[in-house]
Amino acid sequence: MNYNFDEVNNRLGTYCTQWDYIEDRFGEKDLLPFSISDTDFKIPKPITEKILEVAKHEIYGYSRWNHHDFKSSITDFYKRRHNCDMKEDWVLYSPSVMYSVSILIRLLSKPKDAVLTFNPMYDSFFTVIEDNDRRLISHHLVAKNGTFEIDFPLFEKQLEEAEILLLCAPHNPTGRIWTKDEMDTIVSLCKKHHVKIISDEIHMDIQLRDNKHIPLLSYINEYKELYTASSCSKTLNVPGLIESYLLVPNEEIRDAFLHQTRKVDFLNSVSILGMYATMVGYRECDDYINQLNAYIRSNMEYVKSFIDKELPDFKFEIPDGTYLAWIDAREVPFTTEEIQDALVHVGKVAIMKGETYGESGTKYLRLNCGCPKSKLEDGMKRFKAAMDWLYTQKK
């Protein structure tokens, strides 16, 4: 099936976080948004057809996820798309990836224990660590040659005082896909220092360059303290259906997670539409995923070409993965506040400032490229208009 990602879909008036509530984050209405990480694309046709079939049944009773159809859709997908073998018993349902991460942090550590994560980083990682009364240790990635690298000598030293490494793979916001050598080293050092690894792999299916995502659980035969939280929601654009899953080889932790969800939080029933979205998405939508990757790659190429030609003080390299463009503004002769003020009030465009993602995000911008090309073209023109105004004011 061929998908038309050029199609423009009006999301206003749908209670959409990115479009209807943009004022909450940027203080202005009527901005063209490139902010929160969902896409403006319609979902795969087989998922829509399944939702309509379920709706036609007109019954939405309590439902269960703990069955072969749900769990095998995930294990088969990992084998087919990522060459990773896993057991169905490892699969658990969860309403969201960050809910899973929060529970795992509590199960795998004690209050005041240290949790290590990278910086810049998806901002919810910082809050989930600190709001669970754990001590945050930030490993500041090294900006080098248009990408970001791990300082492994420092990383190992920080592991000596950590209980958990909270990993994002692929990495939000930089779009790095960790190489095999990097993953080998991460797992080896964590094993050496008895540090458990929780990996958020929600962006794993958008791969734009030569590096291919290596699931953390590919290393389960080498180290047992590995835990993955993921979802099809970023790729297939179904976060509103409420679905995600965990992959937990450790039976004791699986049982503890189920106790927490069933006996403490009373999340006893699955979102039936979210469950079907995962099952159908992972069984029948490879064509959508393949075409989406090609489209996002084209969008990234457009952004790079535009910046190179029209915004030469900014620097941008196409990331390994995700639909998030991480734009370097460190050589731009204006402060972050001045850039944001111009983008919002002159360009009328909403682009996330890098400081949202930690100190190492200072003087960067994160632009969501998961949208039709026409929207991206409009957004980049607004970006340029805002910067042209700033440079004019400087004269």
C-alpha cells in the first residue's frame, strides 16, 4: 500500500496537544508547531480498519493483553525488523513508556540511589529520576563533528556511584543511534559495575543513516540486568490510543511490576484500541514504516539544504534516527531568549529550545520533522523571517 505523507490534515479542534494547546508552552496562540513528538500523518490503513471494526461491534468491555496474539506481535516484530530474539514471557503491557520507566526505577533502586543518564536528554528523564527521590547524575555528551559522543572514561567513573543507567536509544533529542561498539562498551561497563540498564526505545523504527538500532535485549545472554520500555506510538502516530509495552527477562521484576499495576495502581484492563494498534501495526504495517523512513529522510535533507543556504550561522547534520532535527545555534550571535522571542513573535513558529533538554542543549533547537513537506517549508520560511528580523535589529 502506498501512503501519501504529503497530505495536509487539519488537527485543530481535536484537543491536540501540539496544535490546540501550543500556548501552554510558548505563551502564544496561532503558532505553526514543530514541538511535541507526534506526527501530523494519518495512521496506517490496517489500524484504521481494525478500529472501525471494533467500533462497529459497539462493545468496549474489560479486556486482557496477556495472550499470545499481543505478545507474539511484539516478539515477531523485533525478530523481523531488528534481528532480536526474545521470549513472549518477557512482554508486559503498560499505558505509557514513562509510566514503565517510573515503576522500573522504583523496583530496581532505593530512594536516594543515583541514576545516570545523558545530557542533553528527553526532559522527562530528569523529572522521573528526581520526582522518584533518586539522585540524578548527568553525563554530558561531547559535541564533535556535528554529532554527539560518549566520554567513556568519565562515563565509567560515573557508573561507580550509579545504581541504574537510564538510556534513550535512539537518543532524543540528538537522534544518535548508538553504534555496536558503543553498545558493547555501555553494556560491558554496566555489567562490570553492577549497574542496571533501562532503555527507552520508542524511536527505534525511524532509522535514517547507516547506523542501525541495536535493541538492548540483544545483550541479554551477556548481562541479565537489562530492561526495555517501548511502543509503536511514535512510529505509527497512535499515542492517543494509550499503548506501550515492557520487555523484562527478570521474572522477579516482572511479577513485581504486575503487582504494582494490578494491586497498587489498579491498571487491570488494557486499552483495547491501543492493544489492537500494536498487534496490527507490528504485523501488517511494515510498508508504512518503510515509506515513513524515506519521507522523514527527505524532510531532513530539505532542512539541511535550507539551513546550509539560508541560515549559514546555524549548523545541522541529518541524524541517525528519529524525526527530530537537532539544530546547532551556538555560532549564532544572539541569545536563546532572543532567538525564541523572534521565532514566536515574528516568525509565528514554535520550535523547542535546546535548554529544555538539559545544560548540554544550550543554544540548540529541536525541530519536529514528522509532518508534510509543505508544513516544513512554511516553518523554515518563518524561521528565516524571524532570523532576518533579528539581524536587521542588530544593525
